[in-house]
Amino acid sequence: MIGKGSKLYSILNNKCPHCHEGHFFNSSNPFNLRQFDKMENNCSVCKGSFMPETGFYFGAMFVSYALNVALMVTLWIAIEVLAPDNLPLMYFLLGIIVPSVLLVPLTFRLARLIWINIFVKYKGKNT
């Protein structure tokens, strides 16, 4: 189900959306804070471009926003269900904001990978 040829494969494995072989980001670790935002310009395997045009990744901000809203709503529901009824507001907010800030490198990468996979079709290794 999540094998090569699937957009989900490219997104979850940091792979080229063209061939699903080369790496999209320089580092495989999203929490390497010196490298989390560094992307290749072209795929090392199929030479497909990761920068189709100037400002292409502007739209990834909207994907990032959606991912962060989903994360915050999930955390809010989890705290609402699991925490005692008289939990102070400060703990409630910290339980939502701290994980959201700590996961910024991951949501940044996911947003860019989702965005390019919306527009790029899998072609295989030989194209």
C-alpha cells in the first residue's frame, strides 16, 4: 500500500517525488537543526528538479498551517480527555504549544514534501 509509486511513500521516506529513489532533503534526520531545512536542488538519481519555479514552496505554508492546526486540535482533545477537570489554563496551553514548537522541523519537511507531491507525478527511475 505504501510502496514505491505511492505519494505517501515519497512523503514519509523523504524521497524524490519523480523516482522515489533519491533523497529530497540533505539530512534524513528532521531534528538535525543545522540541516533540517536544507534541500537538494535536483534528485541525485533521476536529476528531477525540486525547485520547479521561484516561490514554489510558498503554498507549503498553507499545508504547514493545516498540519499544525491538526496537531494542536489533537493535543487539545487528548489533554481534555486525559487531564483532570481542574487543570490550570497555563498547563493546558503549555501542553499544546511546547509540542507544536518542538515539532516545527518535522512539520516544515512534511509540508514541503506534501506540496511537491501534489504537483509532481511518479515517473520511475529511468525518466
